[in-house]
Amino acid sequence: MDFQLAIIGGGPAGYTAAERAGEKGISVVLFEKSSLGGVCLNEGCIPTKTLLYSAKVFDTVRNASKYAVAAGQHEVNLPKVISRKAKVVRKLVLGIKSRLAERHVEIVTGEARIIDKNTVECNGEIYRCQSMILATGSETVVPPIPGIESVAYWTHRDALECKELPQSLVIVGGGVIGMEFASFFNSLGVQVTVVEMMDEILRGIDREIAEMLRADYAKRGVRFLLQAKVTGLQADESGNMTVSYESQEGEGAVSAQKMLLSVGRRPVTKGFGLEALGLELTERGRIKVDSHMETSVAGVYACGDLNGVSLLAHTAVREAEVAVRHIMGESDAMSYRAIPSVVYTNPEVASVGKDEETLRAEGVAYRAIKLPMAYSGRFVAENEGVNGVCKVLVDEEDRLLGLHMLGNPSSELIVLAGMMIEDGRRLSELKRYVFPHPTVGEIFREL
């Protein structure tokens, strides 16, 4: 039971670290208490995007007449949508298991507990290691709203398994998760109300882009209650929910058949003996890590949502790679300068680098350039009656500081901007590259 590396948590950070270490010939034991893939693969990124793609296809069919196509009768078979989601997840989990097996990673299913920096106990067995990576992920935040103990609310996990559409749905929280579910259920004909405590949805996303997305969904019938603090929850005998709130206009209430609670996530720090390590924490109470993801205890690393820096799967993957390279004695360092964020609504929102609010707060001189997505012939051809925007922020030397997009397929285009921000490139350098025509990405050459 002696290994060079022990990893606690089998999500994106954990399984990536195990795979990369195995590739380098390191003996690895990976502990996962539930399913490989973590929240992202089993009840987050992948299943939500699978559902959202079904909704997008339904939107396309329903609006086929805009493209001179007669699609006939159209309907959604929700149980089959959920079944397809489960099939996709199973396929990807098996893929991870296969890759780890090829790299001779020992997978242990059970709740691991840290004894010390070189010792882990699981299922009554003792495992010793030279280095340790902690990647326990995050969990849903459930705020102490009066009445929450007595009502049957949904979390994202419940919403992913629903096989019967409610007539109406209240979503408490207008962040990324809340808006993606608002998009899904709105596309399928559910009356959706979003209750958000802040003065705009999608905190952390460029405000102008967030306003445009909200306006788009408001036209589709989604109701938004901003600056509304939830003060109580009640359910009647048939399970219908009433959400009470306070706003600038005073007290109010909204009722719906179901309620989805989506107010954020927090790192999982309990239940696996973390306290045995005595790690140094940041002022925010997060585990302090250096640029190699190493904690204050030598040989112990914290990657992914656990360190609280960036609760995104792709960040976790990169952090895991940096940690393994450091364990191997190789030179690498984590940079958070150009971490992209994507909201998989329809249309998509994608953002990388800094936004205008951040730059103003930091006193950085910048210039904003905005182009409608209609500058791309491909976008016009494929998005009848749909608007979009590409917004670029550059410094006084025309170096890219941030890029924010609304329109499909922003998620596939944002990486180019991220590469330029990470490498400190100027906007003019985009002109040297030849883009295939027609593509939506050509809009970058117009900036």
C-alpha cells in the first residue's frame, strides 16, 4: 500500500492529476467516495450541456420556418432526454476509468481520511504516499432561508433528473447554473421566474453582456426579479411553492409548481481529515497555495474547487497538471490571467480576461471596441433574427485585456482571445492570421 502519489477526489482535478502522473510512471492511488468524474461529469458540466443541447435542437426545430423549412409537429420526450443524458455520462465515466487503468492508477472507492501528510486511511486499509493532492471539489450552498427545512425544493441535481416538466418554476439565483436551467426550462415551455439578490444576473460576467442576455430571455417570457432577497418559503398541500422576497419596491411573493435553489457552491473541506494537516488559510478562509498549487505543508497540493480560487472544471484540469509537473521537479506555474468563463444558454455567453467594471476599479486605462456579430457572414446565415456582440477591451498599447461575447458559438471562439491575453499579444497581431471563410471567428479580424 505504498504509493508515490495519493489523490483524494476523482473529479476533473483528481482524475487529470492521476492520468498525468501515471503517464510519467508515478505510482498513483486515487480515492473517490462516489463516482469518477466528480460533480462536473456526473451532475454538472456534462449532464447540463447534454440537456441544453436537446433544448437547443428543439429551439431550432420550433423556429425552422425562419430558415424556410417546414418541420411539422414537434415535441420533447423528457424521459428520453434524461435517459440520453445518463448514457452520455456513463460513456464518459467509462472513458476515464479506461484511461486511468491504462496508466496503472489504483482506484479506491470509499471515503478517504487523512492521517498525516504521508498517510491516508480508506475502507479500513492504510495507504502511504510521498506526495498528496487534495481535490475534493465543491458542494451546493443551501442558505438558511426561513421555511427551507419544510419544503421540497430542487437543487441542480434534482433538476437534472426530472422526468415531468412543471408548469412553472422559480429559480432562486441568477448565476451561471441558474441561467442555464432557466434557458433549458424556458425552451421547453415552462414559465420561469428568476429571483436574484444582486442588481444584475451573472455576477462576474461583463455587465453589458449580462444585461443583453437578460433582455433576450425577458422577451421569451422569463420573468426577472432583481435586487430581491428571499425571506421565506412555503409549500401548499399539493407541493406548489411560494417564494417571499423583499426588494426596493417592498415585499412581494411569487408562486410556482417547483423551485430550484441555485445560489452558488463552496469548497468541500469537511469529512476527510483535512484538519490533520494544519494547512495555512487565506484571509477568505480558503486553503493557501502557491503558483505550483502546493500548500503550506510541503508535498501536499490543493487543486480544483477546494482551493477556492476559480470554481471551474477547466481551471481544475490546468491546476492538476501544474501540481504533477512540480512533483516531478519540472518547471511550471499556474496563471489565472486568462481563465475563460462560458454560460451555455442559447445564445451562449463567453468571457475571458478583465471586464470594464474591474478595469475601472483598478484605475487601468482601456479602450472598448464593440462589433455586432452580424459582421460575420456565417453568423448571419445561421442566426436568423438573432443579435449578438463581440466586445474587446485593450490597453493603451492595444494589448488585449478582455474579450466578452454574446452569440453562438462563443464557447468555441473564446480560447483564441484567452491565448492572446495570456501571451500579452496586441490586437493588430490578429490581422496576421488567416481565418477560414466563412466562419464566425472571422469577426476577430474586424476588430
